Amino acid sequence: MQSFILCLFFGIFPICIHSRIVLDIYHDNSKANSGVSENVQTPNQTYDEISLTKYLNSEYYGLIKVGKPAKEFKVIFDTTWADSWLPSEHCALYELSCMWHTRYDSKKSSTYKEDGRKFEISNDEISLKGFLSVDDFHLPHLKVANQTFIEITHMPVMSTLLDKADGLIGLAFSSLAIDGTIPFFYNMIQQNIIKENIFTFYMNRDPTTSKAGNLILGGTDRSHIKTNLTYLPVIEKKYWTIRMDKIIVDVGNKSFSFCTNGCNAMIDTSSNAIVGPGNIIEKINDLIGAKSVWKFFAYKYMVDCRTFAKLPPITFVLGGKNFTIQSKYYVQHMTAFSATLCLSPFVRSNTDSKVWQLGGAFLMQFYTEYDLDRGRIGIAETLM
């Protein structure tokens, strides 16, 4: 969940831009009819499909409802988390980020069950506090009963205040779940409401729409692919991490290779960024002509919006096959008050980890299937 805030100075007034969101003065917490079910499971439905919305090609979220009467939340479906969390009505008034988002109120749900176990995480990327609760989660056609989730009472302002999404549904392996709780997708399997133990992401590359594609829980839709699937085994059933053969940047008639002895790569559906070791990220950004945004924000790089479509293609070699992303899709465009900023998706890791994270800038051009039983990911190039 990479994030930062950048202020650009136009005249004497700064315009501040969040890496995942432009300051949205009229933040939309309205509860428009989303088609999400409430307490009803559609007969004979063996999978469910969630429409995803993109914001600045940086944040991808869908809609769920929780409780009875059901309340709607915007959530990120995140392959790097196993747990699910929502902002809580129990947040203190000074918790600005929590107050800004839609909050879960257990007192207003007749299907709420108390758990009460405490939760806290603090690392270089995020700091969260809260406690566990249980309630029913509602998708467009299916109900996931008795889902344990975290009611968050502390959210870091700098990294979450301006996010469009309220919370998160974790789709990583159960070994990462806290205190032996059952993650969301595993609950769907145990309750026998889906036919296949597979979930699928299809991302929409069309820059003229906010539609980000679809998440299919319990099934596949291969009508979106133009090549056969390449299956890659998951290295360890924690994160959706696979082995990457190498990365190739083609500049003119020259090719530059990185990770030539192979490296591990985690698929990350929570953000646009492609995260890697700092020294390699700097070299890749230099090859595509990206400049550091600011000394203070050295992990973000900017490219020329006038020539972004001519930047070099980047190839990720996976399972001996080339998966190439084009700059017209991987460059992130951010606009505020008629000012546009074009960012490289290549971001240095703020830890010492050598594991790469392949986010939306990669997924935008590739359909991915996550097979829980076989412990593998299927990847194929999408149709235009």
C-alpha cells in the first residue's frame, strides 16, 4: 500500500497530491445503489463477480456491504494481506483518517458477534490498531456469513486519509492471518458457496474510464485473454510470490537486464506500483528518463507527460516467457486543478527486502488467476 503526498507550487499556493488520490474536496461517502446483495444468496450462484473502480490508476476498489441492515463500504481486494479490516465507529474524534471514511457500527447491526481480541501492526509501511469483530459480508449475489474482521480504531493520516477505499479484504494465504482467524476467501470455500477455489483479476486498460475491471471470486473468465495461460508455482503459501527470471529494459538498440540470476516477485493488487530494490529501481528510472520528484520523495520519479508514450517497454520474464508492459499503460497520470503529473510506477522498497512487488502497472496488461488448491498463479496477456 505505497503512498505519499506531494505538493506542487503554482503561483504562491501549493497543490498537494496524494500518490493514490488527488485531494477530493467533496469526498463521496454517498450510498448509491450498487447492486450488492443484502442477506440474500442468489440460487444456483457458484461464484461472484465484483466490479472494480480505479482512481488515478493507483487505487483499485470494489463495493461490499456488511451487517444487517447492510452498510456499504469501498474496499481494496489485496493479495498482500490475509486479514480484512474496516474503520470502526469506535475511533476517537482526533483519528482524522478514520473519521473521514465510512465506519462500521456494531450497535446498528443485528448480525454482529463480539470477538474483542486486540490487533496492532506497526512497520515501515503502515501503522494500524483495532480489535476483532464478526459479521456477515454481502457481495452482489452471495453472503459470506460470520466473517471475522478487524475494526480499525487507528489509521495513519499520511498514508490513508485521502484514500478512496475505506477498508480492505485480504486475499493472501491463511498462514498470514492473525490468531488463526479464517480469511474471507477461505470462508467462502468452507461455507461451500463457490464452485472453484480460484479467484481471478482482469484489469481494464482504457484510460478514459474509471472502470478498473473485475474480480471473480470462485471462477474464471478467459474470454479476456489472447494467449495461453502461463502457470507459475507459488514459492511459499503466504504471499502470492512467484519466481521471476529477469527484467529487461529495451532502450533503442540496446537491452539492459536486471535480476539476471532470478528473484522473487509478489503479485500486489492493492496499488499501481512496481516495487524493487533501490539500486535497481534507480537504474530503471534512469533508463526511462524518470527524474526524482523531490529529494524528500526520492522513492517517486516523474516522467515527461509530452513523451510518456514513447518511453521504453519493460519486459518481465516469468516461467521462461516474456511479459512486456508498454509505457502508455504503465505511466501513472495524476491531474489536479488542470495540472497533470506523470509518474513512473517503479518505486524503491522502503525496507531491505529483495522481493519485488508487481502491482497495477503490470496487472493492467495481464489477466491473472490465483489457484488456492494448486498453489499457483496463471498469467496471460489480455485482449485490448
